[in-house]
Amino acid sequence: MDNKTGSLSITNTKSTDSGVYYLQISSRNDISYKKLRVTVWLDTLKVTAGDSVTLKTNIPELDGDSKILWTHGDNDTCIAEINKASSKISLYRGNDVRFRDRLQLDHQTGSLTIWNISIAHSDVYKLQISSSKRRMKCKRLVVIVKVDSLRFSEGENVTLNTGVPELQTDDQVLWGFGSEDAIIAKRDRSTNQISYKDADDERFRGRLNMDNKTGSLSITNTKSTDSGVYHLQISSRNNISYKKLRVTVWLDTLKVTAGDSVTLKTNIPELDGDSKILWTHGDNDTCIAEINKASSKISLYRGNDVRFRDRLQLDHQTGSLTIWNISVAHSDVYKLQISSSSRGTKCKRLVVIVKEYKVSEIEGKCAKLNTDISELQRDALILWMFGPDDNLIAKADIENKRTCTYDGSGGRFRDRLELDRQTGSLTITNITNTDSGLYKLKIISSRETKYKRFRVTVRGNRGREIDRGDAVGSHQRENPEGIPLLSVNSSSSV
């Protein structure tokens, strides 16, 4: 404490010094109070995997009898040490492969450099430094390592860039893949020749290409199995640089509502004159559509699977495939294979997820199935069907101004159906549990034919069950005391 001003100094601060400090000054005529909230944080270094990071002591030059100790982790495992008095300098030589041949100590400052850093090096590092001239000082640093992430859609051609504008003549480039860092591409230092070695499962066969000028690696016709971490090492005469890239290749996912149409796009504005298009689906790659421009052959599925019967349409110019009046049964993986003399062969998979409109109502209430149309076309024909046999239960002929409802099997809907002539929406009054099931809507007009499906569930007449999440509000961190806030770096003096 300063005897003149009463100010308090804290040396070699620690994170445990964080908290509220109270000051009271009592004089002959008065008593004054003050509060200070102090926060001591750890220095945080954020680096990218493959780079190097230097943990600095912030000392320009060590004293002649300085001792430096660098440790890491909860157990304070020693990874580097300097004892100037005995001229002892040591680096980690244990079994932890994370630090093997990756550490470098600056003999003048005591700063520690970690080369080719990886996510496994994310940790808390502790520095302990002492000498006869300086008090013992402790400091902790947090190192956070991130990997550059790249996301691509399956079927794309991608390039993993080295970030080097031009390689030197004697540079060696190695590209590795996966947890075992298996080499998949190499540029030889002595010959500058590029060679490729496929993974054990031959996932990259014929799809890798390294740029001899920059060392960047291209992967053509990407697949989801190409997802993973790619390791780059460039060795030059005076230096070795590293880089890691996390690649994610995902399947395009299309989410649609039952009754709508969906178009699976090739993303090609116009097919070549000798293009071949093949659309398949499911685990067995069942062919559902095909184009052969050279032979002018265009074919759509004509098999026994009723899911695709009279529901498919091929765009002859682009090869895109449309599925009309889609249902939950169409949820699947669809595969496109497209080839031509100028484009080569490209494969792409898409996931289609179909959801139904769901209506849940209490027994005895009214359930309304909305068409979401404000006003029908003048020539529209509305058809409402129910159940697995698509039994017609309501019909509206707008052009002839005719509307009728049907009792359904066993008279289940007798006097309980109401059809809105303006919108085509259907209301079921005094609903019962036997009304649960699938309702299908078909709207036919000169402009288009639209479909919609509703899955209706009728519940017993019980009270609503409150969801736990309904009562949870948001909480905001506050400083109710109005105490001045003071943030301090760990190991500083305040």
C-alpha cells in the first residue's frame, strides 16, 4: 500500500485475484467507501493448425542466473527449461508425440516456439521465471488451435490452396490425408516430378491433381468419403512450413412438403451433344430416368414401383429431373451420373426429405384443412380424398358452381364436412378418433395441377400438457451493485 495515497498494488496477479475489492477511508469528519471489481484473465493465443506459435516471456534479455521453466496441462508437465547459471538448456524428450521435434527455445529471451502446431496442442501453458534481480514471476497462457475448414457439395471440383504463389525449384511438397497422415500426393525435390498414392480404399483413384507451380491440390468429382483433415508440408532449403485443412463434403438436401413437386437439378445450363444422363435412387441405384443425347434416347421409369409411375419429368435441355405430387415414400437418396466427351464423368447425390402437413385436434372440436389459396381459379376442380384407398369425400367444380360432400365409408363423415367454395379448404366438424388418417387434396385448373397432403391426428379430450421449456426465460448477466469493472491481464501488476 502506498503510504501517501493509500493505493494498493498487487504484483504478479493471478486469475484467483479476480473479485470485488472494498476500500474504506475514515477521516476525522468523514468516512468514504469505494468498490472495484477486478477481473484477471489469461492471455489467449489463437492460431491455425500447421502454423507456428511463440509463447513470449516479454523479457528482452535473461539475467546471468535466470531460470526458465515451461510446463503445460493440469499436471504441469515440463516441456522446456533454461538454467543460465549452469548453462543447462533442455527440451521435452518424453513419449508425448505432440512435442517431439517441435519445440525451440530462444536462449536470449526464454520464449518458446511450437512448430507445426495441431489441435492436440490446445492447452494451458505455464511460465515460471526467476533470477536474483527479479522476483519469481508466474504466467499462464491459453493456446487455442483451429483448423481451416472448407465445405463443399458432393460432385464439385475443389482446390486446396497452399497459399504459395510459386514454389522454389528444390521445394518438396507432401499432401497427406486422414488421422494417419497417409501421403496421397508428392512433388519430389530432386526431379520436380509429381506422384500420387491412393488411400487404402482407393477413394481418390484418378481424381487428384497437384499444380506444379503452386503445389495446390485439386480433387475432382468430390464424394462424402473425401471428408477429413488434409495435411500439407512444404520443405525448402531453409524452412519447413505446414498447413492443415479440414474438408467437409456434404450431400445437397432438399426438404419439401408432400403434394408439392421437386426438381433435382444438374446445374448445367445445356447438355452437350453426346451427353449421357442417368438418374437412380436408393441403395440399389434403381434407374428412374435416362438421357442419351447421341442416340436421342430419353426414358422414364416404367417399372412396378408405383411411387414413380406418371410422376417424373425430364428437362431435355438441362437433364434436371422433376418429381410431381411427391409423397413421404419418395424420401430417399438420389444419384446423378452425367458424362460427355468435353466434361468427363461427374457423379452427385442428393437427399430428398418429404414432410406432411400435420393437423392435431381434440375430439369433438372442428379441424380445418387449409388449401392456403385466397381465391380459386374460375375453372378449378377441387378433390378431397381420405384413407389408403383415396376415397372421395368432397368435391367442388368452380366453373359449374357445384359443391358436394360425401359420407365416406360407413357414413363416418355424414353431415360433418364443410367445403369453402372460395378457397377449397375443408372443415371437419365434431371430429372423432376415427377421422384420424391421411387426407389428400388435388386442385386441377388450366394453369396447373396442385397436390397437398394432411396427416390428421385426433386426441382425447384432455388438458394441454405444459412443456418444460415454456417456463424458461432468458437470463442476462448483471452488475447490480454498479461496481466499476476493471479487467487485468494475468501476471500483471495493478
